[in-house]
Amino acid sequence: MGYRSGKKQPIPARLGLSEIILVVFLLLLPALAVPADNSGKRTILFGVIPRFNPHVMYEYYQPLMDYLSRTTPYRFELRLGRTYKEAIADLEKGVTGVAYLGGATYTLARHRFGARALVKPLNAQGRPTYRCCFIVRNDSPIRTIADIKGKTVAFGARRSTTGSLIPRYMLAGAGVTPCQLKDVRNLHNHEEVARAVLKGIYEVGAVKDVVAWKYQRQGLRIIAMSEELPNAPIAAGPTLPEDAERALTKALLSINGNNPEGRAALADLGPELRHGFVRARDEDYDFLYNKIISIPKGCGIRCHASNPFLEK
């Protein structure tokens, strides 16, 4: 059976609540995001792809907006993309000046309209990398990727690096094609995938490592991890002023976890951001673009009607 996106097949009713929360949260966001500012600072909208549910994203990323607004001559305001596609389009059109994208969405933005990678976060080991994880319930008999044949699998958004692109290649590397799976569904974000597996709606899920570790404490188990991948960059769009780009980059690179002020600033950030930042290079993500353009060849052309990453 081939991949089926949420647009073509409705998500089970038990997961419908997240869609309702998303709509309500986005309607309320202008009132919640950033307090009124009378300092005369220019406002820059900071885009974020929907990695998590809206409440979690606001909790993780609003402290970053507060930090940047305190330490630069600009006021940064959070804008949550409803979809990966929307987040890319907002950056291209100048609705957002800068965005925290995924690796795959960044490389598409770079090739389409010249987005520029500025910085990328470090992990707890001080490396600018992360991994994709396949997860199952603790009571599952599934032990390896090869065991996934004939099972139901939940992926993340269709344009997600660790929710969709990398899992495809991990399956292919283990000799498992999408056609050999009982059912594959693309859900909205990593948290939704983890909860669906935890509830037994799907037998297997693919998520980024920080989500896998979070849900290990709640009853999930990791059966496979990808190679190290470059952490996703904070990227500048074509309309971001050069002064703002320099100020943002300097503010993030100057956070020093070795002093009390730096530790306090990092502690407020989401788990994927709280270990500091290093400069990002555009070429760090070239291999992801090569994977994107070779999806039909790498994943089995009979199982894909189209390449979701290249669709506009």
C-alpha cells in the first residue's frame, strides 16, 4: 500500500482534537504572542514550522522571541506556520523575515528563493546534530526496522525531515518498501505521531529524537535511529535587513552557557534550543536536497504518486 497523506484520508476521530486546538490557537495568537511594545523597535515576524502542537510550540519558542527582542534593536514576534508549505511560502513572500525551518524545508527554501542558513542549535552533547527515531510501544513485539513489514506506521508531516524524508530512506535501507506496509499515514506533527503510537492507533511511528526521548518515559521504545543529521537552521529570508541578520546571529552566538546569564537564557528555551548555537553553512544541507530529488528512485516509484517535497 502506498503513502497516504492526511489530505486524502481523514485522520481518525480520536486525533481530531489537535486540529481544533490548532485553529483556536492560531486565532488567539495575535493576542498571546508578544505584549504591546512602545519602544519604537521595528517588528520582525519569526516563522516556525509546525513540529509540535501549537501550545508546545508557543512554550518552546516564545522565550526565544523575548530573548531576541531584549538583546537586539528589533522586536521579534512569533508566527506559527499552519503547515510546512505555509512556513516556506511566508518566508519567500516576506511575511516572515526569518524562520526556524527543518533541514528539508530549509534546503527547498534555499534552492527556490535563496534563503540563507544563519545558525543551528547544539544538542546536549555539544554537537550540532540530531537523529530520526522509529518508535513502538513498550509491549510491542517489533524489534527492528525489518519487523515493520505488514504493520501500520505513522509518519509526520509530508515535508518533515525526520517525520517523512529520512524514515523513507531508513525503510529502503532495511529492504522495506512502502508497498509492504499494511498502512502508512502522514499526521500533522511529531507529538501527534508519538501519541498515536502510544494509544495503539498505529504500531510504529517516526519522530525526531527529542520527541522519542520525551515519550520513552510514557511507554514508548526506540527500535532504530538514523545517522546523525545536521540540526535544522534558523534561516534568513530575502526581505530580512542585513542589520537584523547580523544582530540576530550575534545575539544567538553570544549566548554562553558557562556563565549565569547565559545559562538562564538557555534554560528558558525549548529542549532542542537550550544548549546554544553555532554558525550554519548552506552546504551542510546539500545531501538532504539530493535525497529529496531522488525520492522516486530511492523509495520505490510504484508506491509514490508524487514527490511531496517538491510540490509547491
